[in-house]
Amino acid sequence: MTGALAPSPSRLARAAGSPSLRLVAQRLLMAVPIILGVSILTFWVLNLIPGGAAQQLLGPEATPEQIRALEIELGLDQPAPLRYLDWLGGAVTGDLGSSIVSGQPVTALLGDRLAVTGELVALAFVVSLGLAVPVALLAAYRPNRMFDRLSMIVSITGLSVANYVLALLLVLVFAVQLAMFPAIGFVPLSESVVGNLHALALPAAAIAFPLFCFYTRFLRGDLVDQLQGEDYITTARAKGIGSWQVLLRHAFRNSSFGLITVVGLNLGTLIGGTVIIEQIFALPGIGQLMLQAINTRDYVVVQACVVVFAVIAVLANLLADLLYAVLDPRIRYGSRLIRASCSTQAPYSSAVRPGQIGSPMIRTCRSGCGSAAACSTSARIRPGLRPRSLMSRSCTRSAAEPSSVRSSARFPGGTATATGSPAASPSRTNGTVPARYSASPR
């Protein structure tokens, strides 16, 4: 019975050889030195700050003897490397130490405040990205029109204002003058969902608005470049596909890669903004805890907060890499995709739809040859189209004139041959070559 429920060795071998699992394992191994370096840098910077934790606890009127006695009691008299190694040994086992000021375990302090920061970051992220995508799509649908120009003005204005300045303006307008939202305070989610959202509205808006402006401007610019400068968009329009379908199914799908990258890179800004925003709105989160620990020189708490932020950033970037695999089959299938050999080391990808003779065929060059080059490729079509069909292609490209392409594919009922030349310049990357088919039976 147990042997029947156990996974077979072949399934385990396929799971171990999955490109996605290899990607996760590589990113987790790379995260270890990153987090270690962040902890070392944080500990070193904290030791450079003038004044010690003992002096901050005893006050400015404490005598040197009192400060020395408290340092010995807290273990601060030991050399810095020994104190760091002692903290690192406990962190490996899950013990982040105890607060120098309050004596409470750091894990308990973080557990109480992590939920508040998590709610604030999640709400700001959903609001910024949820508004940026539709606004950017509407602006790119009709560029240089009224809505597009208005969105650009709002984006530039939002990028020019710091989040803490925006937070003070929101408090002045919506909390003091209009009295629509509370200026300070927090309502736990377990007590009231409406009260929780009401208390987090202004802090989340102060963090989300600059990110919304940045995402909108970036995505709008990339969508306009895709719609106006890519040959596959021209091919899609030539097939009679509607403007909205071209925008959503083709342009937005390719632009989403850049958006995912930007979102992953800006997560540090999103988390870092909570430090000041939580202090302004008196939210009991990790940001407020870390700022208070810096003022009291509680290096144990600061160290733990920075490490938690670093781990969240690493996991977010790992999630972004996994989203690439969802959108791009080349990452998901790994070696099963088309392999191309070219004298200029230029990767090519081609797609043929068997049974659709007379439809345009697209050959995509993803790097572009900047000098005279001759490329020849013999490739197996990607799984899902025709597993046993073979396609051969030869292309010649020079720096002074466009490429000429000749492609042929063998199908069960005959052979299809395609010839064509690109309209774009030879140095253009991601160029596509529409071609015409001629079919002959076997």
C-alpha cells in the first residue's frame, strides 16, 4: 500500500529536472550570500553610529562607570565580530535574540508588527498596480490624445513629490480639513474590516501614488513603442484583428515582462516607504519598530528588521522570475524548445501552424546581425504544434541590405515552402519576416 502511494522514480527525476525547480533552487542559493552580506553591512553601519545603547538607556547624565557596568551586563563590551557571530549563530537556528531596550524576544516583536506592515504593503501594491494597468492601456490605445496627456501630467506630478511630503498633504486635506479619514491610529483587521481599511487609506495612498505614477508612465511608453515600432503588431493588424485585441493579446503580453521586472525592482522602495509612513501615521508596524530601534541603538532589533526586509525582497524577485516562466514557454520547457545554430550566435525562433497553408509565417530574429553573416538552422517545432514535424530554414543577412528568408516545413500531407524579406533594417532586433506559402504534395 505504501509502495503504491509513493511517487515513482521517473516522476521524481522529471520533477528534479524541471527548469522551474532549477530556477527556484538557484535563486535560493544566491539568496544566502545576499542576506549574509546585508546583515554584515547593517551590523557594521550600526557600530559606526556615535553613542551606544547603554548611554541611550541611562541618559546623558550617566557616569562612565555606570555606562561601563551596563555594557558588561548587556554583553556590549565584547568585540564587534564576536557579537555578530553570536547573533548569526542564533539566527541560523531561528533565534534572532532579545531586544536590548525591552528584553523581549525579537521574534515576538516582529510577529506582532509584521501583520500591520504586510497589510499596508499589500494594499499599496494592489492599488498602485491595479490602477496603473488600465490607465496605461487607455493612454496607449489613443496616444497623444486628451486622456494620454492628462495621465502623463499626473504621472510626472506624482514622481516629483516625495511620499512623506504627500503623506503630510493628505493628512492636512483629508484628515484635518475634510475630516474624512483619521490622521493617526490603527484598527486591527480582526476587529473591523471597514475600520481597518479606513485607517490604512491615507498611508496606503501616500505609498501607492508615486508607484502608480511610475508604473503608468513606464507601461504606457512601452506599449506605445510596441504598437508603433514592432512588425508583429503590423502583421496582427493585417490579419484583421481589432485594435483592442492587438493591444491586450499582443502588445500588453510582451510589455508585461518589463512591468514584472520593474515591480520586482521597486519592491524595495515599496517596503522602504513604510519606515517613514508608519512613523507619520503612528502605525505599529516593522518600519516604526526599526526607526525606534535606531534611535535607541538597539542593534539586535534593527538587524532583525533589515534581514526580514531583505528576505521579503528576495522572495518577491523569485516570484517575478517564476512569473516569467508562466508568460514565456521557453523558460517553462527549457531544452524542449527550438535550438538554433548561427555563426553570429543569434538565437532564432520560428512558429509554423500545420494545416494552415496560405497563412503568413513569422520568423523572428531576437538578436539581429550587425555585420555580414550567414545563418542556417535545422530545428524541431515546439511541442504543441506538430511534435514530429521538422522545419529547416536558411537565411542570409548583410549589414547593408535586408535579409532574405527561405523556409520549408514537411507535413504528413506534403511540404510547405515560404520565402520573404523583412521591411525593417538589418540591425533591428526582434524583427519579423512575413512570408508566403506554396504547398506541394509528397
